[in-house]
Amino acid sequence: MGQAVRIPEPVRAVLARLEEAGYEAWCVGGAARDALLGREASDWDVATGARPEAVMELFGPDALPTGLQHGTVTVRTAGTGVEVTTFRRDGDYLDNRHPDHVEFTGSLREDLSRRDFTVNAIAMNLRGELADPFGGRADLAAGILRAVGRPEDRFREDGLRIMRGLRFASRLGFAIEPETDGALRRCAPLLERIAPERLREETTGLLCGRYAERILLEYPEVLGVFLPEILPCVGFQQRNKHHCFDVWAHTARSVGEVKPLPVLRWTMLLHDLGKPDCFTLGDNGQGHFYGHWRVSVEKGAAILDRLRFDNRSKKTILTLVDRHDTELPLEEKTVRRRLRQLGEETLRLLLEVKRADNLAQAPAYRDRQRIISQWEDLLNLVLAEESCFSLRQLAVKGGDLTALGISGPRVGEALEALLDQVVDGDLPNDRGMLLEYAREVLL
Ligand code: ATP
Ligand code: MG
């Protein structure tokens, strides 16, 4: 921090234009925060004293009224859009989520005071001057996430701030200031009233943060308000030599170990939810969880449905949860079978899941990492060989079988049967030999 912060040229142009017209204009929110941290900001928001009508008029055809009722105008410049929002003061929050109305104000300070955390309530102008009435910069420097104003009031106004807080802590690695932390925990039941789509987005952001493991370990009761399935995992001892953590600690660690793709992070969160229900103790005193992935799939499906996941993500995540514990024998036949069942993309994701799962187990069993890498090498080899593992690649097509006199649904079945032979290595992917087999065996 301290060095000059670079504001992108299109944003500078918008700020300059507003100032020239006699209005205050500031960069606010995540952009100011991330810029001061030396991070790439995702989107630049501008706050101004100008009323929305004035902004519309000033920018003419480049101004789009994208959220006039909240005072937001999107200004198109140099190929991007900059959101320009009039300084606001929020009305009362009657539903623990939205102000019943917003009022425009000429006061930057008032606009900053409605923002959630001090590090999000810093404004920066064209000349790099800061307006920081709540000590956001000191908190940025110290790595502290602190609510603006009285924490409990702020979370009661808008329960989503609870999850925003955990997301920022997970992404930035900040400590949540004790009073903010206490209020966040006390107000957690309010999350029951937040729209599932918003919970999904904030949880995904949390899971993909660099410090997700820490947040999962520290706040299971908060997340448990809308993900009650995780609660039985907390402190559940596995009593198995492969595991040195309880189910929740293992889960949290595995989330932190996997690449920060939403699908992979959600898979790790869900992969062992079935364990508490499936626990048995063997004669040798070792704990087992036979078939736990099936229960994890059930519970995971319920969660993904509740949070309105799209079908594609849901399918991938549940496939990965279902398969996370399957063996990977080091043979080409198995590679082709897995390719056939899952496709390359999902199969590669599965290898990442297995890596992360293993990294979150007892250190004595890390040799699995090598086995997974060998399996990956074999996968690359099979793909480079252009082996056949799908109907698209099969040397025989439906028309060939119809010509032999096979018809109706029998065609599809016969093609699958031929593919079985090829994938298992019992027949080469050779048109002549496949047709001969079809004539002799399938007809
Ligand atoms: P990101 O980098 O994820 O976009 P952000 O801080 O920019 O983080 P946004 O959702 O883009 O988050 O919101 C922009 C700014 O608006 C925030 O920095 C904060 O000042 C304010 N803000 C957004 N949502 C809320 C909220 N629910 N309560 C209070 N202030 C909010
Ligand atoms: Mg933002």
C-alpha cells in the first residue's frame, strides 16, 4: 500500500467528466479496496453527487439507465461500462434484506456510512485522494474486517452481509474483528430468510477464497443455518488409520487443497456428508463408512436443489461426489472405461478431487499422490493414442448395422455392445472385424 493507485483510463475519463461539470466523483467499493491492496479490481464503481438525471444528460447516448430506481446509470466508455451511482442514503430495512426505499443525498460520507465493512467504505478520487471516514485504510493494513457502525444493527438490516463478511474474510484472509464476529454469529439465523440464489453465490465465493479452509473450520454453525447437513460432520471422529482429522476438518482441508473452481470446491464440501450416517466400527477397531458416497450424493442433491444450482453444475458435482472414492487400477482398459463413463473433462476433474481428498488425509498415505499422477500419465497416453472410448469414435455406425438387417432400438444396443468389446480391449476398432462380430454374435 501507499504507492500510487492506477485507475483505468475509461474510469478516469468518467470521473474527470463529472468533476468538470462541477460534481463530486469517487471510485468506491471493491475497486478502491482492491486497488489499495495492489490487487486487480474486477469492476469499478463510481459514486457521485450528481443526480441520475444529470448523469444521463451529461453522458448523453453513452448513458444507459440500468438501475435508475437505485440511482445507477451505466456509462459506456472505451468498450466497457462503468456504473455511476448517485450518493445514497438507505431507508428502513423492513425485511432483513432490502431498504424499503433509497434517497439521494449530496453527502459522500452518508453514502459511505450505508456500506457494509470499513474496507468497502473507502472512496478515492481522480487525484488519488482518499475519503475514509471509518478507518478502512487502517483496517486494510491490519487485515481486519469490521462492520461500519454497530455490527448487530448492520447485520439485522441485511442478513446477506453475514455471508459477504465470510466471503471477504475467505478471499482476503482478514480476521473478523471481535465485535463484528460476535454479531455475525448471533445474527446467523437471519440467513434462513435470504434468497437461495444469493446464498449460493456468496457461498461459492467463500469456497473459492484462498482462506476457505480457515473460514469453514471457524464458522460451521453459521453455514449450518442453511446447510444443516454439515453439522453432524463437525467433530465426528473417523477412527481410521487413513484419517487424522474429524470429518469436518478433513472436508475443510480438502476444500482448501483443491483448485479454486466452483464445481471442484463444492464437490469437496459435499463429498463426505454421508459419513456420519454410514459409520461402522470393524473388529480391528477401525472405523468404516461403507457406501457413504451414496448418502453424500443424496444430501448433496438436496443442497444443490435448494440453492437452485443449474443442471450442468449439479450433474458434474454429483458425479464427482459419487465417484470420489472409486479405485483407479493402473490399466488402459480402466482408463478407457472411465473415459466412456465420464468423458475427459469430468475424468480430469475427478483426478483433482482424488488428489485433494488424499492431501486432506493422514500424511502416511501421501503415496496416493504418485499413483494418481501415474494414472494421469496413462490417461494422457490413451488420449494421445486416439483410442476409442465413445460411439463417435467407433469404426462402425448405425447405418452399417441397419444394412445387416438390425433395426429399431436394437441398433443402439448393438452399437453399445460393440463399443464394450472395443473399450475392454476384446476387439480392435476395426470396421471389418466389428461387422463380422455383429453378424455372428449380435444377429
Ligand atoms: P467484489 O470484489 O466481490 O465485487 P465488492 O466489495 O465490490 O466486492 P459489490 O457487491 O460489487 O462488492 O458491491 C460494491 C460495494 O457496495 C461494496 O464494496 C460495498 O461498499 C457496497 N455493498 C454491496 N452490497 C452491500 C450490502 N449488502 N450492504 C452494504 N453495502 C453493500
Ligand atoms: Mg464489486
